[in-house]
Amino acid sequence: MGTSSLTGNDTVTINGRNLTDFGDGDILDITFPNELVAVKKGKNQNSIFAYSEDGTLVNVSIRLIRSSPDDKFINSLRISMKQDFSAFSLITADFVKRVGDGLGNVSREIYALTGGVFAKESDTKSNTSGDTDQAVSIYNFTFTNGEKTIA
């Protein structure tokens, strides 16, 4: 029998608050934009490997329903960061993806992120053709540390 993967009931937590007011489509996107190790080939088949701390940087995008309680909470963090950056407490986040094997066993894929800041402002739009993106706030974060564990 092949391997199966069933997912559902994922959780997203920012600064201890469990978020639930998600928009449509990809509500969460976690990417590691940089290489974890730099590799170079030298003369005579020599190889050079260097661990890169930039490989632990994490980009996160979250789509929330505009003006929902979660949107207001995240926006208040953004305002706080902009008002006094030096006094801002860096953001922490936990993302838990539940994965079943089709036999009743469930694993948890956990991303624990620390050292977070808002990477850019949240864009907005107005549309007369029914584009649902106008009802969604998209927040983009950068975290300095991200660790994935499977339990």
C-alpha cells in the first residue's frame, strides 16, 4: 500500500493569539528564501562548503479577512512597530500542520518562528467586478529564525 497524507485542522498562532479569521485561497505561506549552505567547486575537484545564517531567514504571508478581529490585532502590532521601532517586541509565531496517514495516526509538523517584523505594508484594492481580494488583508513578515519539527 502506498503512503497517504491527510491534512486539516491546522493552527496559526502569532504572539500567543490563535488566528481564525482567514481569507480565501492560500491563507498562509512560509518560505525560506535563502540557501542554508553555500557550495563552491574549486580547482582539482576541491569543494568548499559554508553554512549560511541567512538560510534561517523565513518569509511569511498571511491572508486575513479585512477588518476582522484578527486583522485588527495584527494591524495593531504593525502600528506599534512603526510608532517606536526600538521599543517593539519582536513577533513570535507557531504554525502547526496536522498530517494523517490514512490509518488513524496523526503527526504534527510544527514551524516555530522567532525574531519577526513586518516586511512591508499591507496592500489594498477596490474592485467593481467582484474580486474577493478587496476583502482580504495580506500581511508579510520576516522572521530571523525558523525551525521545523515533526512530532
